[in-house]
Amino acid sequence: MSEVLRGFPPIVDERARVLILGSFPSEASLAAGMYYAHRQNQFWRVLATVLGAPLTEMDYAQRQAALRDAGIAVWDVYARCERDGSLDSAIRHPETNDFSRLRQLAPQLRRVCFNGQTAARFLRMMSELGYDTRILPSTSPAYTLAFEKKLAALRAALLAE
């Protein structure tokens, strides 16, 4: 039996207008104690390009502050699970995060973007909570879509009215 892995609290404040939901932190992220820490994950690079901010050159606290300033929140659909390795397909016995707190944490939140198909399993639930939802291509290195296509999808989701 694998140990139970615990995810991270959300990067969020009352200014958040968009939430990017992933599935669960990778082994590299869990070891580093920060979202999207795997050096080949394109999350920070894509967001840096969209925001025009040097996120990849910032330390983690600065990255979090830059996201908050831009009205972007980050969280995962799963709070804890068992998993060997980092693949979503290896997630076992997941426990979903408590999304009922979102309205309190982020009263201006209007859109939820799912970073990949595993997170997108929660699209219906988030739509029923009243959020506009978008499915983004995963920024994971396991998903080999070209950077430019990932960038275009995120830019469209963040800039859409």
C-alpha cells in the first residue's frame, strides 16, 4: 500500500477572477513544496508569456504574488491520493478538494480553467456551481502538444470575456 500524499492549499485571494485547476502535484512538486515544480512542466513558462512577466526567473513567493496580482488562482482537484510516480493515470483513492469554500476565498471568481483532462472531470461540477469553464491542454511534459498551442489555449481562456 502506498502512502497517502497530500496536495497544496490554493494560491488564491479575494482578487481572483480565474482559477486554474490541475489534478494533483507531481513528485517533483511535492518534493519542492510548490505547484508545477517539474523543470519540464510548461505551466510557469506559458503563464509568463501570457502575463508578460518573468515568472520563470522569480522565486516561488514572487510567482504566487504575481498570480494573485493578475487575478489568477491555482489549485488542484484532489486534496490527497495514493500514487506511484507522477502520472494522473496512477492516482488511486483520490479525495476531492472542498470547492464549497471558493465563494468565500474568491468572491470575484468567474472562470475555472482545467489544466488537462483529469482535472476536467470536474467540469460539470464547476459549471453547476455557476462558473464559466474551459478545458486547457495539460502543461505536463507527458502531454506533448506544442508549446505554442498550449500558449494559445491559455491566452484565449484568460482573455475571454
